[in-house]
Amino acid sequence: MLIKYLFKYISKGADRVKYTIQKQVNADVASSSVPTAAHERATNHDCRPINEVHNYLDGRYICPHEAAWRILDFHIHHRYPPVQVLIVHEENMQQLVFNGDSFIPEVLSNSYASTTTLLGWFESNSRDPQVSNPLLLWNNACDRMKDDYLHSLSAEVPDKAVTSMAGIVEQQLLYDLDDMLRSAVPSKSMRDFGLTVPSVDVTGVLRNRLLLEEMSYDKERLRKQHSDLLPKLNRHQRLVYNNVVSSIENNKQVLIFVYGHGGTGKTFLWTTILSYLRSMGKIALAVAASGIASLLLPSGTTAHSRFKLPIDLNNKKSCDIKKHTFLGDLLQRTTLIL
């Protein structure tokens, strides 16, 4: 209420003063007095016409600072950015204003009929070299358009390194532009305008929170961590590490079982493998049987939570993972489940 009350008084305009000059009884000089309520009632019954324009001009009071502002020709108000309503219409469906006695052919032949803000905007874009060249426009505006995606992404994954997602954000931006282009002109695509075609691998990543969490790690920090941990692996740990890496590089599906007592370096080995894969932008899921064990793994979760395992397991139950879901998409893109 305070803001509304203050805004009312700073935007109401100049102060106004209304007064009358009348001759007092038994006095020869005119004096100025503030009209009383009785005088106002008597004035209301006066049959003289009221000139509102004259009263407005004569009743304005300009304070010294506003007078100086206007004399020096300063801007009284300013709006940035300027907003112009763009009247959108279909082809040959723009609104026309004409006299009632005009003939239809005469109205249609008028140059005003083919001039609207929308058509003028299209014509201006066709002449502007910064807009008519799609590749040049993309190179100039790509960073500014990515800022909106990065800003919304920072709200989704505030604990991750958002800057490492710049490549995915650019691909998602290309995908959205291509989708809008195809919805407007189905026969056209980004390739027709010399622009990069979005990669299918990252399509829809920004819409899947599970993928965001697994692909927004700080890769530089993980590379440094991996380079520090790798030389510290012992002979047995290095054997498991090499088997995992070679299987991934050769695109082989293998199942590796690692057994060891507490304190033998299993968590150290898992951390080394996870830092290697995540630093390369690959998805590696770290799961454990219990919540306490999952706390030891980098970004670890329980198997029941990650894979929707039922609490009471038997041979008639299965994981509640459906097709075309965020979790299903995540598992399809996963390189390693640890």
C-alpha cells in the first residue's frame, strides 16, 4: 500500500491552485481569498459556462525545479526498451479502415492496404544484412540466446558447474530453433539456411532433470582429480580399472564383480573410475545397496531409488521403469552402472 500511495503522488502531474478574486463589502480594493464551501455552492449555481481547458491552463502551478527542467528541454519521461505493438495477421487478412462510401477496388488498391507493421518488419529484415544472413545472425546472437538457457539451468542444478554445459546448451538451442522453423515451414530445416544441425545425442537433455544432474559435472576438476588418483592405484585396482576402461572403449557389455574386505580401497577405485568417465562427459551411475554406503560414492544413490526397485523383492516383481520417461532415457544413455 505504501508503494501504491507513493506512486499516486509522484505521477499525478503538476500541482494545481484554484482561487477567485472578488470585491469585499465596504472595501475598494480587490483581495484574494480561498473560496469557502458556501461560495462553492453558490458558484455551482452560476449559469456561466465552464471552460475546462482555460481552467487547466490557468490553474497549473509549475514548481521551480520542474520549470528549469522544461526550460532546459530535458526528457520528462523515458521508457527503455521502447515497446511497439506488432499487429500479427495472416496473409491478406490485415485490418483496413476506410470511409463508408468508398468502393472495394479503391480500398484494395490503396497503398495503405499493403502496409502494416508486420509486413514492414518483414521488409526491414530482408534489407538488414545482420538479419538477412542467418549464419551471421547466429554467430552474433548465439551467446545472448544461450544466456537465457544457462540462467534457467542454474536454477535446476545450482550445485553443478553450469559453464560445463555450454556445449549442450548450444545444441539444445539449435534444436529449439529447428523445431520452431519446422513448425512454421515444414519443408525447411536448419541445413537449408547454412546453420549447424543439432546433434541427436543431446536433444532433450535440458528437459530431463536426471540427465542434467549426470552431465553437468565440472569436467576440469574431475580431470585433475583423475590425474591425481590414477598413479595411486595398486596392482589389483589397476587391473579392474583397465578392464573397465577397455570394455567401454571397445563398446563391450561386461559384468565385473569386485570383492574385498573393508579398507581394501574399493571406494578409492570407484572414485577413480567415476572421475575418468564423468570427465569425458559420459554418464556413470553410482549406486549402493544402502543409504550409508551410497554416501561414500560421488553423487551416489541407493539402488532402490535409482532403479525403482520394489521394497519386497520376489520372482514376480520387476522395476517400475517405463519407456519414454526421464529415467528410461537416462538408462539408455548410461555408459557404466557401478
